[in-house]
Amino acid sequence: GAGVSQSPSNKVTEKGKDVELRCDPISGHTALYWYRQSLGQGLEFLIYFQGNSAPDKSGLPSDRFSAERTGGSVSTLTIQRTQQEDSAVYLCASSPFGTKETQYFGPGTRLLVL
Amino acid sequence: QQQVKQSPQSLIVQKGGISIINCAYENTAFDYFPWYQQFPGKGPALLIAIRPDVSEKKEGRFTISFNKSAKQFSLHIMDSQPGDSATYFCAASITGNQFYFGTGTSLTVIP
């Protein structure tokens, strides 16, 4: 079966431009998570969705970051007016029943802001 | 503030040796402790997980040891193999919605 997919796999953008990162979770998984992984760093939690609602947005680093999920499936992470410090790998994960279950990670989107 | 502290940052082990990675936490409300393995260019994958009602869990060559009173847990890789070379992350979560990850340990197993 298909795992979590993310697109694009790589994105190079210029400082100040907006970017959209997409996550397709495993079919039927109700929980979806976004993380940021900077070079040599751990995983930084960004936001969590249960269904279409986001009960925890506490990890979003600034108001330039936003995310939405539609139809309980696909999620989009948008970064407005990108900065060089936004360069990182953005990982998406999904799980079937919530936070105590296994999180299945996608391969990530590697974002480079020039 | 780092909710989960992981050490060492990097580890080099001879083939056949034991790899040990340690994590510590402060929040006693954490009730689920997974370990993830990540190969270059890939997303992390769940390796093994433990809940605080047991002190040890073993799956093949991988063992989690959990010390609730010390608020520490560790991953032991027995008979380490070159194919185990990867980055390992510990994590912790509480009922709710957020996982907290350690900063990762880069393991290199020398043939």
C-alpha cells in the first residue's frame, strides 16, 4: 500500500517568495503532523491535525507559517515571505488513531531559500 | 527548552558491538516513548516503542530500557551491523497531540 507522500521532494526559492508544501497521508489516517528538520538538528514539531481541525498550532514558528487540511486527507503547509532560516527538510507524518499510535513519515520536502 | 535530551550526538561502534543511546525527560506526564531510525534522504521510521508500565522491551537486536524513577530511557542495539548505521531519534508524548523528539544520534558501525 502507499505510504505518506510529499511534494515537491525539493524546492529552491528566493527570499521573500511564498511556498506551498503538500502532504498526502496514508488513506484513513485521521491524525497528521508537520515537522521541520534543520541540518544536524532533531525534529521540530510544527502543527498537528485531527481530521480537518488543528488543536495544536503551538509549534508554528511565526505568522508566516500556516497549514490547512481538507477532506480529512491532504494537507498543505504554506510559508509566506520565505527567509533563509526557513531552509530545512519539512516532514509530514500520519497516524491512524492519534498520538499513541505509530507515526508514519513521508520522505520530506527539502526547502532551500536563497 | 528541550523536552527530551538525547546523547551522545554521534557514536562509532565496531561491527558486533553494542550501541547504546540515552534519552532523558522531565515531564512525568509522558506515557509513550518511541525510537525512530532515519537513513539519509528518508523520513524517520518507527523502530521500537515502550510505555512506562514496563521496564524493558526487546525486539530482535533492539532493546529499550526504561527507568521511570530516573526519567530516562535508552536504546541498546546488540550485535551492531553496518546496516544499522543511521540517525536515531528518541521521542516522548502525552495524551494530547504533540510528540517531542530528541536531537538525534548519528550511529556509524565500522565493519
